[in-house]
Amino acid sequence: MHPILKGDNCKKFLLGNEAIVRGAVESRVQVGAAYPGTPSSEIGNNLFQMQKDLSGLYFEFAVNEKVAMEIVGAASACGLRSITCMKHVGLNVASDAFMSLAYVGVEGGLVVVTADDPSCHSSQNEQDNRYYAKLAQVPMLEAFDPHTAYVLTKEAFSLSEKFKLPVLLRTTTRVSHARGVVEVGAIPFDFYTTFKKGFFKKDPFRFVPVPAVARKQHKLLLEKLEELQNLASSFNFNQFIPKGKLGICASGVAVNYVIDALEDLGLQDEVSLLILTFTHPFPEKLALEFLSQVETCVVVEELEPYLEENLRALAYTHGLKTKILGKKEKLLPRYFEFTPTQVKEALANAFNLKRFTVEVPPFDFSDKLPARPPVLCQGCPHRETYKLIKEVLQEMGIEERTIYPTDIGCYTLGIQPPLNMADYLLCMGSSVGTPCGFDVATDQRVVAFIGDSTFFHAGLSPLVNAKFNKHNFTLVVLDNDTTAMTGHQPVPSQTIKSPIIQDHPTIPIQKIVEALDIPYVVINPYKKEEAKELIQPLLEKQELSVIIAKAPCILYKTKSQKGS
Amino acid sequence: MKKIKGLVVGVGGQGIILFTRVLGEACLKADIPVIVSEVHGMAQRGGVVESSICLFGKSPYTSEGEADFIVAFEPAEALRFVKRAKKETKFIISKDPILPFAVKEGSANYPDLNPFFEEMTSYFNQVFLVPGEELAKEAGSVKALNMVMLGAATALEIFPLNREALVEAMLELLPEKLHQVNLKAFDLGFNYIKSIL
């Protein structure tokens, strides 16, 4: 049995992402869909694996986050509890569907997990997705450790069902990838013995947001938000702990740093706390009670001043003189993860504790030590592909001028010397869209790199654009049979498949390229001379072409041979 | 109880996650509040890996001047994280270097660490070097370095848990075919520290 399913009504040592899975299964989730993305990946991975043990659960890895959002939206419209999860930038991709989902609403509870990544541990930006809740006008819960991730997942399902709205559940890397003690309930195994189908009750004047419907639904949504605003103030896991005239308002992982810092500073009995987990709509009534009882309020939240803006507006509206200290005063920065020491220092500063200093060793060796940038694994086929293409372009005398748009995956590591073959990147699929622009704007050769999974995620439509609008560049599809970087999730073109989807078809990338009538070659990157001969003619011609470099990820190959 | 904060550092692929999981499961059994952080994703590809441990507290992050202990699976990584330490920090360091890819390729240097260690040991009083690779090999697999280090850390009594509690958690987490090697690795690390104390 899957380890997350083991044990009822006990304490488990779970990763934040595993706690979400446990909470979802205890809540009788039936349908899940997701595209992998760190730091959210373990949610999908575990739901995928769990289907072996729970016949009543369906999960699929969708080609991208928007498709995943559409799948769970429809499943929920049929009355089934559903979940999707994604990294913060994944919600950008899914946002089109997400925004309308708020208007048409849901039937079965629908939880949308966004895992944000302050400090960009594995991302191209550190956007604060709490503003998506505000933008889409949906309720949002913020977890601050694995246990709250578990509890809030369960709360999110009932909240969603009660208000017939999707609920955004927000974590960050330091919550998703923290492992802590979670007090779990029971798994409803009886419920999961068979997959129980739902029923879609037609209601086009709700589910089809043509302008007349959309206008009506928006008003309805705003009415729901008002009700939710009241509920947020009485929400069980929003806590106002009144103590003295000094106050702190916090959400997310910073809650832990605040509690530990107060203990270290000996202030735990003097400082009033407003700990928030239900943060959109903002719990105004509760926050007002807090602001009226303190003279100073320090706001401790990572990234954007979301709570801070709400608190300031509230204080202004009610004519309160409470001193609010946060990002505006540069007490804490708007970038990167916080550290406990940083929070401790900020609080000592804000509360004028002059004697407090953190003692750190008087030396630092970090700039004298060798760096360890992540690198392509030994024997990785991507490295071979990069090397042989570089050689051909060098032999042609145009390598230095060639522009290498790249994409999101292990192969972005082509940025490292000695390869230096990553020049421009925006987001998933941008390696195919941006060459269309480079082609118009410069005479430099463009050789772009994209992985198989990213190709299916967001590379198909720009390739059609390139063909239709007559853009000239060479696209290299690094087809390694898997979604490697996030932990080997399935990809439509793969030939080595997980036993769970053994009967799924293979969709070869070359057939898609053929259908678009684009010249292409398929190479084996380990056969260097043969591959160089195949690609040279394509690179010499100034026309749209595709090189498919086909060789499985060595880790994936080894893993599947071992049968895990 | 007073908070105990620590850091386990090393290089992607050294098995740091198992170290913290065994410790965490042992804490869970003993009803000790515990939270750790793990590194997943791209950073695992041969990069620097750090895992924070916090017992009796809430923060899954051990930052500057906070560590009660630092377990380093690689000597340069111990040095990289000294700013997280305080005067009384206990260091347990596996002394065998792992060369970064750039060093193997010849485009970077792996410096002589001895001068840094001299500076370090003149400031900190409790720096313990462990022949990690040798002990892991003796146990039967270089991969068992993580359990050598866990055994060593246990012998130093940096966790409020005894050998039996950690061994029990370890055996429960590992498949049976790996029990012997890892148990031996744990005890070799444990006994090594006891022999030099």
C-alpha cells in the first residue's frame, strides 16, 4: 500500500505536499490532474501512484496546467471532488481557465494548489500568487507547515463545495518541501472501492459565460465574496492571540519564524499575534479587532506586501492610528525567502530591543570554495546533442553568432560552460515562439532547444505559428522519453511507460512535424558522426527545420529497468 | 524543552533526505516536535544540498548563527556553511572531498582546505572529522555514508535520542535487504566517535 495511505488517526511524518495528498484523499477527492512543476510535483506524483491502491481515484498528468484546470473544472461540474496542483508560474498558464471557473463556479469541491517559490529555488521568477486570488476573486488559504497544509486542504474542499467556488490553496517551497508531524484522520477506503461517476446537470446560463451570463455571474461572485469575507474572520485557523500593545501579523512559513523569534527574544507573553491562513477575502473584522488593540503592528510575510496593504487600507478606513511596519519601511524585503535570523533581527529592530545581536563566526570561506552549480548528469544525452550541434555550427563558422533560445527542463543547464548554449528564455514553450521574433529582427542563425514534455506543454502552437508565418529557424527537440527534471513523469511521446499507463498510446513527435510539413531528422545523440552528417544539411539551409534528438534520460532508463 | 537546530549539508545524491527522515521518524516515535526541510528538483543535480532540522521548535530553516550542530557529508560543504554556526556548534564532517564537475573537467580548482580548517578549529571547539568513505566501504557500500554520519551524530548526543531509537526508525524505513549494511554503517560511525571522545 502507498505509504501516505497507511495509518488512521495517528501522527505521521509528512512532506507538506504529502500532507496535501493525505488531506485530499481523506476528503474523498475523486479526480486529479496536473502538470509537474517544482515545488508542487510530489502532489501529482503521489496521486498518480495511489491509483493502484484506490480504484475510486482518477489522476492524470495533463500536457499543461491549463488543460489540467479544465479537466478538474469539468469533473467538479459533474459533482466530483477534484484537485489540481501547480507551481506558481503554472497558474499563469492555467489562469485563463481559472478566471472563468470563478464565474461559472463548481459543484464538487475543487482545490487549486499553487506552490510558490520565493528565492527561485527552481523557477524563473518569484511571483506572489496570492494576487491571483484577488484577481480571480476566489477564496484563498495559506499553509505555513505540513500540518496546516493537511488541515487546510480539508477545509478547502468543504469551503469550495459550500460556496460553489474553486479554492486556491497556497504553499511555498519551504512549506511544500518541509517534512513535519501531521495528525491525520482516517482514509475512507470503502468510498474508494469503485469509481463513482457523477452527472452533469445542464445549466448553460450558468456554465457558458457568454456576455449576458458573465455579467450576471460576476455580480453573484461578488455577493459570495462578501459572505466569505465574514466567514474569514471567524475561520477556525485564523487566530488572534491578544497579549500586549505590540503586535505581529503573519502568514505562510514566516508564522514559524515569528513564533520561534518571540521565544528567543523572550517576548512570547508580551506580543499580540494575528496568524492568518484564510487571507482572501481578507478577514477584516478580525484584523480590525487586532489593529484596535495594538499600538504597533509588524507585518511579517514573504514576497509582496499583501497582508500589509490590506491592514493599511483597513486602518485608514477606520481612522486607526496604529503604527504599521512592514515592507514600506523596508523592515523586511520584497524579495527572497526570509530566514529566522532575519525575522528575529527585524522584530528586535521594530520593537527597539537594542541589546539584541546575532553572533556569527568572524570568517567566511564561501568565495574561496568551488561552486557546485547543478550540472547535466554524467552520460546525459542532452550534453551529447549540445556538443555535436555546437561542432557543426563551429565548422560552418557561425557558432558565435548563433542565438540559442532555450526552454524549461534539465537542458536549461546548457547555460553552463563549456556549452554556453542558452541565450534567451521566458517561460515554457518560449523556445519556439521567440525564434519567430528573432527571425524577423536579426540575420543571426537561430537554433532553439526544447524538451519533449515542454514541446507538448506549450511548443505545439508556436510551431504552427512558425510554419504558417514562414519563420526560419531550427528547433531541436530533446526527446528523452520522460519529464526528467521534475522526477520522471509521463510524456505523450514516451515509449518506456509506467505500468499505470501501460496501455496508453505513444504520440511520436516526428509525426506531428510531418503533419506540419516541416523538414526534420531524427538523430541518436550518442552516434556523433552519423548525427552530424544528418543535421548539417538542415543547419545549412535557411529554413524552418526540426531536429529530434532521441535517447532516453539515463536515470529514467535505469529506474524503469529496475522496475520502480 | 529548548529548541535544537541543525543543518545537514552535502552534495546532491549523498542521501541526506534519508538521514533527516530517519531522525524525524525517531522523533515522531519519541513524541518530540520535529520539522525538517528537504531539497527537491533541479538543485539535486550535483548541486549543494542543505537540509535544516529543528526539534522542539517550528522553523524549517536554520539560518545565520543558529546551528547547534552541522553534519557535513563533504568537507568543503562544512566550510561553506560556517556562517550558520555559533561558537558552541558541534561539527561532524566526513573528510572525503567530492570534486565538482567543473573541477573534474579542469575549469575550476578544488583548493587545499587545510588552512581553512585550521582557522575554523581555532574558533570552534567541537569539530569532529570522520573517515566517512572508509567506514561506509567497510560496512559494504559507499552509499551508506548517510548512516555512518547518523551514527556519528548519535554518538555525540546531539539529539535527545539514543542509538536504539534511531536504529529502530532506520530499520523500519529501509527494505530488509539493506538492513545489514546500514546497521553496520551506523555502528561504525557511532563507535568511531565514541573511540575519539
